[in-house]
Amino acid sequence: MAAHAVDELISTITPEDLRQVILRIAEQQEAGTQGVAAASVMSHFMEGRDWGTGVERSRAYFRLRQAIQDQVAKIEGMKYISSSA
């Protein structure tokens, strides 16, 4: 996926849209599960798109992950927690 296409996707992700995605994913999880894995959110946005291979894919992934983290910070009551697992 070209850098331009990644920028275009990122520009469409609003805090409210992201909030809705997170809530939909949370509703599909087992009862008692706390939090939503960032990988699940990333999969939602990556699905059906050509992200390229190798370095190109890695760059797109990390840019999208950072954009999601930035948008989560704007959502009241939600917090992005990094995991070292």
C-alpha cells in the first residue's frame, strides 16, 4: 500500500468512528473480557486492503497503529494501553 493510500485511510478515521468499531468488537467478546486488543482494531481497518509486503507493510502497520493510538486518546473514557507481551 502506497504511503498516500495509508495517509488517506488514516485521514478518514475519526474518534467517533473508532469508538464505534471498538464498541462493536467489545460486544462480540466473551462476557467478562476487559479491553479490546489493538490487533482486533487494526484488523478491522486492514481488512480487504493491499498493505504491500515487507518494509512497506511494516511501515503502513506502524503508521496506522500510531494513528489509532492518537485517536483513542481523544475518546472520553477510553485508553490505549501498550502491552509488552
